[in-house]
Amino acid sequence: MVGLVAAICENDQINSYFAHGCMERTNFMVNYVFRMPYTEATMLEVLRKGSIVPLGLFHKSINEFEYKGFTIPNDIIFLSNTYAVHHDPEYWEKPYEFRPQRFITATGEFRKDERVIPFSVGKKSCPGEKLAMIQFFLFLTGLLQKFEFTLNPNEPVPCLDMKAGFVIPPPPHKLILKDRRN
Ligand code: HEM
């Protein structure tokens, strides 16, 4: 969440979108997400750029099988490199930049992308995906509706580059929260 906010702080468009577009609503509901394309795009971009579970979980083959010309032997442990999928320079324009607009069409609608796979894919993908997305939307909109987030000008801009690990947490850093009602 802190990493998300840090990325959002650098993007004035998001702060002003919430300042001007969402103040009249008192409580966000889950189904509002379909009416908020820029918010949905921001969530997807956070999951792409953040890639918080970069390699998924360990899986083991129980039979030898062929995949795209490769023979995968029996009894092999393998990991899916979702971080690489999310940062493939041959697919993404400027993959290391935080750009929610990559998921917005020319007519302003949200555009899903099958290359964003933070919960992995297939039968063993994350069973918590729906719950996670609901919580993500409610926390994000609830916080951004009530507070304006900025980076602390007296602190260095936090580095959100990948650090190897099972999950990629954001580095510790300080933010300034201003109540939007004042
Ligand atoms: C943004 C939040 C989350 C992300 C990015 C995420 C991502 C993942 C990924 C990549 C896997 C591995 C899939 C694979 O084996 O290839 C996984 C597994 C799993 N996740 Fe999540 N997850 C999130 C939230 C949650 C939540 C909220 C729950 C439960 C309430 C949950 C429960 C699980 C469980 C139980 C597994 C293991 C499934 C199995 O191996 O059978 N996750 N998650």
C-alpha cells in the first residue's frame, strides 16, 4: 500500500482526479470500479509495475510434457517469472515507468491486458484474487478520497526498483497526508 501511494504521489493526475471527481460520494462501493476507468487502470499499473509476488510459488511437474517446443521432464520444480512478463520491453512501452494511461483507450475506457498476471494464471492461480481486488479498490478510493498524498520534500524520492525476494516490499519512507476537507 505504501509503495502504491508513493507511486501515486508522483502522478498528479491521480491526485487531482480524486480531488475533483469523487468528493461528492460519501462511500465507495465495489461496483463503482466499473465507472472509474482511471482508478481501475491505476490499480492494474500498480500490480504490473509493483509485481509484488515476482516469481509466484514453486510448482512441480508430475509427468514429462511438451510446451512450445520445450520438453519439461518429470519431477522438475519450476517458477513462473511474472516480473519478466510485466517488464518485457518488447511488449510494454517504457516498462519501468508508472503509467496508468497505458490501460486507457483513446475514448477513455479501461482496457484490460492479458499480460498483467499478478495472481498468476491457470488452475493454481491465487484463490484470493477477487478478495484482494475488492480490498485494493476500497482502500485506495477510501484513502485518496479523504487525503491528498505527497512525498516529503525533505526526504529522497523512494526507490521502487526491484529487490530480489519472495515478495517485493516497498522501501521504508515518509509521506505527507493532507485532509482534503481542510
Ligand atoms: C495483491 C494481493 C495478492 C497477490 C498479488 C497474490 C498473488 C499470488 C500468487 C502469484 C500466487 C501463486 C500462484 C501460483 O502458484 O502460481 C498466490 C497464491 C496464493 N494466494 Fe495470493 N495474492 C494476493 C492476495 C491473496 C489473498 C487476499 C489471499 C487470501 C485471502 C491469497 C491466498 C493465496 C493462496 C491460499 C495461495 C496458494 C494457492 C495454492 O497454491 O493452492 N492471496 N497468490
